[in-house]
Amino acid sequence: MAAGDAASAGGLTRLTAAQIAAAVASGEVSAVEVTQAHLDRIVSVDPDVHAFLHVAGIGALAAAEDVDRKRAAGEPLGPLAGVPLALKDVLTTSDMPTTCGSKILADWRPPYDATVTRRLRDAGVVILGKTNMDEFAMGSSTENSAYGPSRNPWDLARIPGGSSGGSSAAVAAYEAPLAIGTDTGGSIRQPAAVCGIVGMKPTYGGSSRFGLVAFASSLDTPGPLARTVLDAALLHEVMSGHDPLDSTSVDAPVPPVVAAAKQADVSGLRVGVVTEFSSGGYQTGVQARFTEAVELLESLGAKVVEVSCPHFSYALPAYYLIAPSECSSNLARFDGMRYGLRVGDDGTRSADEVMSLTREAGFGPEVKRRIMLGTYALSSGYYDAYYGKAQQVRTLITQDFDAAFEQVDVLVSPTTPTTAFPIGERVDDPMAMYLADLFTIPSDLAGNAAISVPCGLAPEDGLPVGLQIMAPALADDRTYRVAAAVEAALQQRWGGPLLAQAGELGEAQGGAR
Amino acid sequence: MTGLAQLVPYDEALSRYEPVIGLETHVELGTRTKMFCGCPTTFGLEPNSAVCPVCLGLPGSLPVANRAAIEYTIRIGLALNCSIATWCRFARKNYFYPDMPKDFQISQYDEPLCTDGWIDVEIDGRTVRVGIERVHLEEDTGKSLHMGGATGRIHGAEYSLVDYNRAGIPLVEVVTKPVAGTGALAPDVARAYVTELRDLLRSLGVSDVRMEQGSLRCDVNTSLAPHGSAEWGTRTETKNVNSLRSVERAVRFEIERQAAVLDAGQKVVQETRHFHEEDGTTTAGRSKEEAQDYRYFPEPDLVPVAPDRDWVEQIRASLPELPAARRARLQADWGLSGLEMTQLQNAGALDLIGATVDAGAPAADARKWWMGELARHANATGTDMSELPITPVQVARVSALVRAGTINDKLARQVLEGVLAGEGEPDAIIEARGLAIVTDEGALTSAVEAAIAANPDIAAKIRDGKTAAAGALVGEVMKATRGRADAGRARELILQQLA
């Protein structure tokens, strides 16, 4: 092991992805050392955090060895070669189970890699394992996982957000410098915000959905989670780009997100604050940190104006018709006939009965709720009033964005109305749970780009608050430019990353080595 | 099977009711790969060997539309005089069934690729224009085999096997508009339509249209209304009627059955019905009350299809000569009446005669052999003409041999018989069976002399000037030569000898 603080086992997990990649490329540390340090960290803290559903130690070390071998042979390395990553368990992996947080796919081993998985492997990224999530990405807390909730590293009694809560918790707990999440209604940005890290929902179609087990096909978007804006941009660049296997994939170059993250400059940029979001019951500390962030942007040379998006107030109901409608169809295939759980096949029951029993036993309550909602919304006689109307609202929301982006370059809002709430607080109140995605849903419906970057702690609970920056479709780079500027200014103010203010996990109780 | 179904005799049914029919035809396209993935479409492979994550609908997999399938569908639409959509989408048809990997089928719903066309069919020299409502593109399902039951249906089976090789094969559905006003001809119109469509699809090269392999499958809708009624009756949909003859029989049976229902003052139930090949009957399947709500919605995994107009025009320009145009051309070339042409078509002999003419036979000869001797043989053995073990080239050779005087028509029939019996090529059969006409004048003269000697009475009549009696002696000569004599020459010799 190389000498120096940065290279000590604990230190390696504190490095950013950019730092690790540079250290591996220069030979300062080996990819195997970096990987082992993160695997050790997982052993040490994951019993408390429960970010992972599956840890692939042997596979990760083999991938790391491959990077080290290539480096030794003088072969070219990708920009994230040797950097460990936590993969949301909704993307298929040919060498690991893919459960989607559901009992119905317990132990399902896909015969193929998702395009995102394959691109990560091709780039030399080391996949540590698969992270916990709300079942089939339906939820905002990971409490809907069939395998128990993940916990927020800032406060283990609180939710890490969802549905990509395992991914956000892993990154915030230094179990991985990078993670992949998927965003359908806010499932990357909301967990990033409540865990005090960076999470980006790329433009819809900017990252491939091939091998992403679908929740809502017209909304699902894989994206990066990281502790810094630059790291997120580096991962964004590696995982994105046109995929002929996904018909909805955008056939355009990946926006220059890494360059934008390095530019970190907002002077002259027009920033819009959405009027309709200002009225809504934020937690006091969320409001305070958001107001500060807007003032910060102004002080950095941005021009801030208020912009009206009149149809945003209909986004949540429209989303809860469109997403369940698509999910009711996407999840039909889990019928016990070909793979996954099968219940009741005792030789006396018909295929229909086995399908019913399997779905009854295999799906959790939130998944069933959404399947029923969607089935109803698509039914003959109700389609126009529900699904059809929701699609019209979706168009109006897109038009609101179009009009707004004629006046401003980016829109900003708090990422979530509140900080991380206690585990168990909203499990019996689906509506309260749904409200966690109030500000993130419009960008999903419009398919544009949006990022969440930490903007401080709410004084009343000492928990992280996220700033959301939204940009037009294919202008993903703009969100990075603004986020990086905010990050730089705030870190200067704080004297380091926000995450440094979180208490130590596990290791404090003797996990230190 | 349907002992309880009351029937009204066909003619009586038609005296009181007017039938309206409609046909929905599924055609498996002959593209190299499946509709949404790269798996092969080859028929008859080892079960579940032509599959991948996409056509198995594995979690996370996504469809990518096959451009060739879209092109084939447009080709069909253009040949059926349809409008081609400038923009349309695929839709999901949701229902649970084990042979459907995703438990939804990617199909088209209210935005089909082709709409509003027509095709003319000929019945006994009369032209009936069948309107085409739509032509749309979808994916086929897997194939279930229900084992251990009596009926081969899922009900009562012990277990089922599913072969997903067929899942995802591109399938085109051609839906007619309701066809009314054809009266007693309705079953013939149904059959002629499917025949015409099959020939059209074959000429377009988009499908092998083999009903017995399921690459062409028909659902037949039938309704009856009293003569003079302003409204059409309630229709039934008879599923999977999978031969031309069955199409005709299914319509006929439904007319007879529905007439009995209406005569009894009852209502026809809107339902799907199963056709039974064995006895030509139909039995009730699912009724409309139990009908599924398919919850169609636009397929979010696929982008809309917007065929470029130039591309559509290129496809139009590349269409081959279509069967109707070809028939018109051949009818003129061959100098036939419309009725004669329809007969050829109905007998399934058109292509065979065409090929025989192409092989050098005069059209009249080709038609004579195929519609005479060979049609009789097909009928007697219950085979399709195209399945007879004789080729147009062989028929053309027989025709050439007759024209050359090597054989006569009577001998030619024996040669054809030999070919059908698998005895080899016509020339070899003539040789082996000794069928060539006796051209040796000496042999013929001896046969004539023998006939005269054996029939003095007839010979006397001829000497008295009753030359018509010569026929009897020619008959004797033919008998003696086993038909191989040139009858005209024999007659000349007889008259010479008895002059």
C-alpha cells in the first residue's frame, strides 16, 4: 500500500471519484486497494446503513485487477477506471441478482447486462454490488423495499430518500464514491438531497433504459449520484449516449457535462424561481437554505427572476395517473410463468390461479396500489378522463417549461419540501409520501434535465437540504455549470464539503482499522 | 359436437335473411428477423431455441421495431389500395396469457399503418369489391401445447408447454369492412376474398401464406338481418378458420345456425366461436360479457412510425404485377371469358396453367389438361392441384408430344396417369408403356386387313357406299393396337381397301 494519509484504507473511501481515477492512473494506488478499502467500509457500516442488497466482492476485485493489469500493460484507461460504484438493483447484471427490491424477483439472475452496466464495465468502473430501493422504484424512502429500508447516514433513524435510497446512502456513507440511480418522479434527486450529496436526472433518453427494469417507461431515466458535481459529471459522461437497443434513446452527442462542471460559472446566467412553488408548505429550514442559495447565485453574477409555470400544480396528479398506468402494464410480466417467484403450482391449480397467487404473494402493498390505480385509469370508459387527461396535462407542463426557458436559462427550486423524515412516519399515508416528489416530478413529465446539489443544513434538524436546478432537454451541461458554481461557493463558506458535517458511522464504535 | 344447434336449410335461410360478413386475417411476415429483436423467424426450429431477452420479454428488455416489417406492411397496404399513415404509433394490448411473454402484445390500436382500401374479388364472373378497413402490424404470441386433455384446449389439460420461438414474429392483421349485399354468395365471397388476399400476399413476397403452418389465419364475422331491415344483425366471430374451404363452410354454417336462432324469436349472442374442421360446425367460445378489457395505450417503449413519403412512393413503384392485373392480362392473352377465368382461379389452376404456357404449351392445351384430366384426378384423390405430383413442365411436354403426333389425346391421358403414378418423365413412360402412335404403315395396313377380315358384314356395308360404318372398323383397329393407331390414317386405309 502506498504511503500517505490519502492512501490509508480509511482515506481511500474519502477520496472523490476524480481523485481515485487520477491516483489509479498514476499508479499511486492500485484499483484493487481502492476496491478492497470500499469493501471493508461496506463490511463495517452497511449492517447499520443497509445500502446494499448484494455485494459482489469477488467480481469487484476481479474487475479491479483487470484495471491494474491494463495499467501495467500500458493500455489506455477510461476516465473512471478503477473507481468503485454502487449500482441500483433495478439495472440488470449478468453476474449478480437483480431483484428490484421485490420478493417476486428474489434471486433472479438476468442473462444479460443493462447497457448502463455494460458501459460501466467497459470503462473500467468497479461495480461493488447492487443497492436497495423501493420495490420497483415505487416510493420515496426505501421503506417499500421487500428487504427492509436503508438508513440515512446523517441519522440512522431517518429515511435516505427513494427510490434510489440505497444508492444515495452508499455514497453518503462512503461505501462508494459513485452510484447509479434511476429517476421516474424524483428518485435520484430526492434521495441525493436528503443525504446531502449530488444527484442528476439526465434528459429523458440521454441514458439508456435497456436493462433497466421498467416502472414507467416514458419517465424512467438512469443517472449518477456522487459526492461532488464533477464526479457526477464524470459518471454522467461514461454512462450516457445513444443506444440502438433503446428506441427512445436520444441520437445526439452527450452534452459537455464535465467541461461545464469545471467551468462552474454563472455570471450573466438568467435563473428563474418558479412562482407556483413558492406558495407551498416548505419546512422552514428548507425555505431558508433555498432563499440563501438564490441570493448566492445573484451574488455570483446570475440574474434572478420569478417565472410562472401555471400547470405545475397539476403535475403530481398527472404523474400519479401516467406512472401507475405504465407500471400496470410493465409489471404484468411478473406472473410466475417464466422466472422469479412462483406460488401455488402444486399440480392442482390452473395457470391463471398460479399467476394470481404469485402476484398476490410477490408484490408489496405500494406496488399493488399503483397497479390497481393504473389498471383503473386505462380501463375502457375511464381512459379519456384519466390517462388521456393526464397526457394533456403533461403537454401543458412541457409548454410551461418551454415558455419559462425563453425567459431564463435554468429554473431553481428546493429539491424536496422537507428534509429526511423519520422511518415509519409516512408509511401509512401514501399521499404524504407522494408529496416528497412535488418539485421533482415536473422535470420527469417534461423529460428535461435536473440536478440536486447540497445547499446546507436545515437549522431545526441539522439535516441536508438540496437545491434543484432544471434546464431544457439536452442542456444537461447547464445544470452542472450552475451546480458546480453553487458547490464551490458554499464549500468555501463551509470550509469543506457538507458531508464532512455528518457524524461518523460505525467506525466510531470501533470499526476503525 | 354440436348436436344441439338447430339449423335452417341454407336456401330457406337466405330467403328470409341477408348476411353480412367481415374477415380479419392474420399474416405472419416472412422477414428474416422478428418484429422487435434479431432472432430468426425460421419455422420448425427446436422449441425455445430462437429466443432472446427481448422476445422472451425479460425484465429490462426493450423492443426495437423491424424496418423490413414496416416496409412489408406498407407494401400490403399499397397493394390493397390503402392510405398509408403519415404518423402512427404502436399500442399495448394488455391481457394475461402464458404464451405472451410480457402479458401484453405490442400491436396497433386506433392508429394503424394502413387504412381505407379495397380489393376486388371475382365470383362466377361477377366482381365484388371488398372494402379494407385497416392493415396493422403487431407481434405474434408464443405457441401453447396443452397436453393430456381430450380437446387440445387449455380446459381439461393436465399441463401445458409453451414454445416462444413464434413470440415476436411480425404479424399483419388485415381487417375488411363489413361486406353486405352478396346474399347467397356470402360464403363464396368469403372464400374468394381469402384466396385473393393469399395470392396477393404471395405475389408481394411478404409471406409464405401457408394456412396449414399457420402463417395465414382467419377470423370470420357473420351476422344476419331480415330482408329489408335497416340495421345489421348481431355478429359472431368465428376464430382460427384455417383453410379456404373452412372459411366458406364457417360462413355457411353460421348463416344456417343464426337463421334458426332468429326464427325461434331469440337473439344471436355476440360471441367468439370455435370452428370444427371435422364436421364444419361452430361452437360458442367467449361471450361479449366475459370479453377482456385490453386497456390499450400507446407503447411508450417505441417511437412513433412516420413513413417518409418518398419511401412510400419508392415502395409503390417497386410493387410487382398484382394478381388481378395479371389475370386480366392472361385472360386477354388466352382469349378466355371472365367465367372461364374465374373457374381456373377457383380450381387453383391459374398459376399452373401459366407455368405450363411459359414452358411452351399453347394456352388452350394447358387449360384442357389442367382443368380436365388433372382436375379430375385432384378431385378424386382429394388433393390440391398444386400438390399433384406433376409439374407444368411435364404437362407442357405431353402437349408437345401430342402436337408432334407422337401420341394422341387418349394416349396422352395414359402418359399423365403414368406421371401421376410416379413412373417418371413423359418420354420414359411412352417408351416403357409402349404408348407411341403406330406410324409404321405396314403394321397399320395389317391391322386394317385383319379388321376387315374379321367383320365381313361391316365391310360389305362400306362397299355398298355406307362409309359411316367405317367408324366401327376404326374402333376395331384401335382396339387391336391398344389405341396407338392414328385413327385418321386407319380410316383412310379402310376406305381405300373397300373402295
